[in-house]
Amino acid sequence: MSERASSRSSKVQKRARLRATPKGRRVDPGARKEILALLKNDPRRHDLLIEYLHRIQDRYGHLSAAHLVALAEEMQLAMTEVYEVATFYHHFDVVKDGEATPAAITVRVCDSIACELAGANELLKKLPKMLGQEVRVLHAPCIGRCETAPAVVVGQNPVPHASAQKISALVKARAVKHPAPGSRASHPHKDIVSPAYINYAAYCAKGGYALARACLEGKKERDELIATMEHSGLRGLGGAGFPAGRKWRAVLAEPAPRLLAINIDEGEPGTFKDRWYLERDPHRFLEGAIVAAWTVEIAEIYIYLRDEYHGCRAILEREIAALKADPPCALPPIHLRRGAGAYICGEESAMIESIEGKRGMPRLRPPYVATVGLFNRPTLEHNMETLHWVREILEKGADWFASQGRNGRKGLRSFSVSGRVKKPGVHLAPAGITVKELIAEYCGGMLDGHAFYGYLPGGASGGILPASMGDIPLDFDTLNQYGCFIGSAAVVILSDKDKAAAAARNLTRFFSDESCGQCTPCRVGTAKTSKLIESDKWNQPLLRELSQAMMDASICGLGQAAPNPVLSVMKYFPQEIS
């Protein structure tokens, strides 16, 4: 036999020897049994991947390699698909073979701007030694409790106005669950973390869902409702500010089936208004969602709630169940989806990717989500607070809402105020109010011993302005000429005890940590900027060049807005960095 023929025969024999087991990691029978017990008879759809990862994390405290392999097999997904999603989100602890599992209790210390001002760094230094090796202490990005800074989470249990003693007491008691309203669970601030709220029966008793019922009974006209929303001037209150009525009309013009995606992933440092309303009046936004769904002929509603809001999730699960058990009218399917700790998912297309069970990577546009959104269907995307106002606007009329403004502006704004004021919190005030008026009329003034020095008008990405510019009306478009914007109306107040440059360092670290990494200008730019501003004297020409590249070439708003704090400091606080 020739050498060529012999080689050909050998190759044929190798092909004939079939592999006894699938290529790659074998599934552990015990892990498979545990995964089946967690998933039960629920559907094995890709869009439920993150929900199922949460079940594993909640049950076992981490995601082992064996469990991930078993989950991939059960859902008929490639291991790479499961692994890339599990490692993308902060709240999943992936443990490789041979690695130690995380401590039984994790304490997350928020170190975003409001909490840093209130002493979070001191807690981060003190807690590891105090709590010992059996407790894991991590720094965390904004957890949406800025009005009670410093804020900490023990497991899933929030600690407002945190001190080492309060945290230690909850750790010793192994109190790692968010106490439910009305429960007897011990908590140092139970009235803050679990305030009384208006449940389904109480909401209906005061006229709730009458508007939704009228819509479903044909007593309202779609064009009339859209026209009212347009005339009211209500704009998206998640930060982008797109006119709500115009969005309804645009999505309604798209082919059915259409979907509604509600964004409650308010991860912008300084923002907590959505949580505030959800903890007190959840059905107001749910009715707004149902009315919007009827008006735009929506087939299904998806609610995306950030994972940090464990108390809100319990409320929504309970109240949506009550709504479905005794519906006031025909309801579209309502799905509650859980985030997993990723600021980028506040961006609408990243949120949609996450709902679909993927990494929260922003999509390139066009197409826009109104045309090709969730599951490639036309999608009406709204912030929770936008829908919160729907019932009141449609009941009281567009003129009522439009007449509420100040300084020539229209409407009401829910300002999340934190920092150096006596009364931080959510303050409902006229659109167009100035920050000086907001501090004096709603926040009880500055803290004793503190003088007003500067402010963030729109959270981490909205820039920083000095107190001398405190007479600018706070609303959409009024701050653009100063290189700032109002965004979600997260106002952080700085005093003469603070430095704007230090605030910019905090915010830039946040952006660097939270960049999804998809595009180079944001991924590299935020990290490079953070390094450049560590020194007392900044290389301003280089920072301007880098900032311009990020603003011009980043895919989404994170990278485009990340330079704003640094540019603001160079423009308005030059004495701090030269």
C-alpha cells in the first residue's frame, strides 16, 4: 500500500471511531439534579437565562462551574453564552473549579458620590477587620438610597444612615433579607426601608383603575389620549427627555405586535425617585402602563427592575399578583424581570438586551427601539416615573400639568436631592425651579456649618456647576449651553467642605467600573481619564482631547457623557486643579 493510501486509510479509521461523550465539559449528575429542581417545569427560553442565574445565586450563594454547565445543557445553550452573561453582571459570583466560594454574607458599601460625602470610605476601611473573614465586604456603585447616605446592603437588606455598629448587628443576626412592610423583622430603620404603601384594594377604593377600565370599555379614544399627552408637555423622565405623547404616536404607527418595556434600572448616582414612588404607590405606575398599553395597542408589558431594589420587587410581585387575581379590566401579559447589577442597563437598548437574557450591551442605532426593539418588535420604552404621571394627566387634563412650571417652564419634576442639605429626599417641585430655590424651599437649607459651593444638576453624567450659577432654571434644555443637563433630576449638593475635583474623581471611577467595554473610546477613555485626574494638577489639553474622542465616538450615552464632570471642573473650578 502506498504511503498516501495508508494515510487516507488512517484518517478514515479515525473518523469511524465516534466520540463516546460530547466534546467539552461533562455534566455532573448532582448539578443536573439541582438545576432541574430550581427550574421545575418553567420554560427553557433564552430570555429567562438571567432569571435562572438568579435562582442559582440566591440558592447557593454563587454560580459554580458545575451548575453553569448543567444550566447550559438544560437550556440547550452553548456554555460560552451562559458564561459570558454570568460574568457580565456584578451580582453574579462565578466560581471556577478549585476556587473558594464567597463568604456566606456579603456586605456592599455604596461609595458613589452622596455616600462618599457621608463617610463611606471610612466604613470600607473599618468593616473588613471588624466583621472578620466570614463576611465579604465590597464597594458597590450607587444602590439608589442616596437620601440616607451612607447606605449599605447586608445580603439583600439595606441599611440607611449606616454605621459599623448597625451593620455588625444585622450580620450577627444573619438578617440578610429585605424586611417586608408589616413584618415583625427587626431592623434599625424599618420605617425607611419598608414604608407603608397603597395596596391594590386601597388604590381601587380611591378611584384607581377607573381610567384603565374606561379605556378598555371603549369610553376613551386613542387619538384623544395621545393628543392630551402631547399637549401636556410630559417628557421622558429617565433622562433622555423625549416627548411621551410623540413616542406613543410613533410606536402606534409601527406594525403589530408591539411591546412595552418599562425601565426601572435607575443606576445613575444620585437618583432614587423611582424607588421612592414604588415603595409608596406602585399601582399608579401600573395603571399608567396599562393605559399606555391600550392606547398604543401593546401586546405584552415587560418591567425591568434593578436588582438592588429587593423590597420593590417583593411589592411588585405581590401587587401584580393581586391585580391579575381580580383584574379591573382585560390585562395584557405583564412580566417582571430582574436586573443583575449593571448601570449600563439603564440605557434603553442595553436594557432590552438584558430582558432577552443577554449581556447588557447597547445596540448600534438606527434602527431605534421604537421600530426594532424587544424581541425585534416595535417597542414603547418608558421610564417608570413617566408612566406614574399618566393617570393624573389624563384625569386632570394637559393644562393642569403644563401650568405647574416656574420660570417659563412646564410641568412638575421629582427631584432626587442628596448631599449637604438638611432634608434630602424626593421633592416634587415645579419644573424650572432653581437649585437655590430648591434648597431653600424644599430642602430646609444647607446643613449647619456648610455653605453652598456647587451642585450636580443631573447625577453623575450631568456635570458640576458652582454655586454662583445656582439661578439657572432646572429643566430639559436649560443647562445644555453650560455643558450640563438635568437628566433624571438627581441633584447632589456640595458645600465648602467639598471639592468638585474630588467629586469628578469619584464619578469618573464609577464610569470606568460601569463601562460595558463594547467600544474602545469608552472602555479605554474612562480608565485613562480616571488615571489622569489622580494628580492635583491636571493635564488639561490631554483631558480635553480625550474627552472629545469619547463624546464623538462612544456608542451610547455612558461614554458620551462620562467626560462631563471633568470638563465642568476644568471650566468652572480651575482653581482646584492648577
